[in-house]
Amino acid sequence: MAFETIVADNGVTWRRSSLLHAAGIPHGFSTRVGGVSPAPFDSLNLGLADAPGEPDTWERVQENWRRFMAAVGLQDRSLIRVRQVHGVGIRHADLDAGVPRADPPFADGDALVSADPGHALSVRVADCAPVLLADPRASLVAAVHAGWRGVAQGIVPATIRSMEQRGASAERVIVAVGACIGGNALQVGAEVAEAMRLANLSEAVRPDPADATRSLVDLRAAIALQATRGGVCAERLDFDPLCTVGDPMHFSYRRGGPRSGRMSCVIGLY
């Protein structure tokens, strides 16, 4: 399938998975377009950077969230977020009373699962892969923050297994991966390359032709390997081809540094 760009009436530009859309799953992947934040967070910044210099304000970030949620049609849902720690913590928002909070402090975790149609699950990114999962028949959805650490530790297949424990089937699960750092941009050292190989993801690692001491990691390829090995059908995988480093419509930590803004993805049930 494919991703498409949507420009909402309120000016927010976002990306939509054709697979999730065809299944009737409300969702959206944000870009940096359509918010109120000034440079360098211009303009749809959805997170507060922990970096030197004057930060964006929580009030502007909240207004950006309001606009994004309205653009994707999830403005009436309870927004569920976590404090991401680059691990494999999975929180079930409809079962864990400590998770459903709209404002910080958030519970730690890098994946959220819910069967509650009143929830909108969300993770934030600025090069890491935003992953949305859904099994419409089981009425389960999930949002996953998948950087190289999380991928090496198996955050995506762990989330699928966690969904299966609640009645989902890997063969039915749709996996949509939003824009992230591309395989030609994620240059890593020997330690990261070895971590990926130890995770049986050597096929997603290749030598960097520009630097013999470095390697290149393809997060999309790694996630696809893990998902299909976990039973997900290849035709139920949907990948946004845009690279956050090279596409100015997206924030990128690697391009912009610590003061980069943050993007997000959200998903709910119909």
C-alpha cells in the first residue's frame, strides 16, 4: 500500500496509512506543518526538547496537539502518552490505571495498547520510527516508539505478542510505520551494528560506503523482518518512504540537533 499527505482545514499537514485507513482505523502521523511554535520548533512541535537554550512552551505544544488531534478527527478521545525510555516497556492503557494521563508526569514505556474506543494512543519521534498497529477484528490498537535500541530489543514483536495475549492474531495485525530516519542516513558505530546483528537483524545492516569504520542501519527493514517473523502478513505492512533527515517537512534530531522539535502519531478505534 502507501502513505498519503493530508492537509486539514485547520492547516495541519499530516500523513495517513492507506492500510489503516482502508480498515477504518482513525489515526495520523504528524509533520512539522500547521502549528504555532516559533523557530527552531516551527511549527507543529508536539514535544518539549530537553536541550540548552530557550525551550518551546507547554502552552504552544498543547495548542499544537489540539490542532493535530482535530485534524485527524480524534479530538474527542482521551490522549494517552508515556515517557519514552528507549526500552521495551509495554503499557495497556485500558488496564493500567497509572497510564491514562493527558499531562506529565507520564508513566515510563515505549508502547501503548488499548481496546478502549475512547482512547487515542500516541508516541513522539524525531528520527525514530513511529509504529501504529491494529487488529480490527479483535478491537485492539497500539502505538510504538521504535528507535534502534527498541528495535534491537524487539519492541515491535513484543507488542504484537502482547496484543495476541488479548485476542489479536499476528496474521490480522496491520503494521504501519511512519516517516523515520532512512537506511542511507542512520550511520552507526560498531557497537550498534553488533547489537543489531545479535538481534538477528544482520539483513538490515550494511557497510557505510563513505566510512569503512561505520555501518548503516535500515530501521524499516529491521521492523519488517521482525514483524514477518512474528507472523504478520507482508501485505499488511505499510511503510512511509520519507526520510526525516532529508525531508524538510519533518523534524529530525540528527539534522537539527538537540533543539529539534518532535512529531507524533496517534491511533484509536472506530
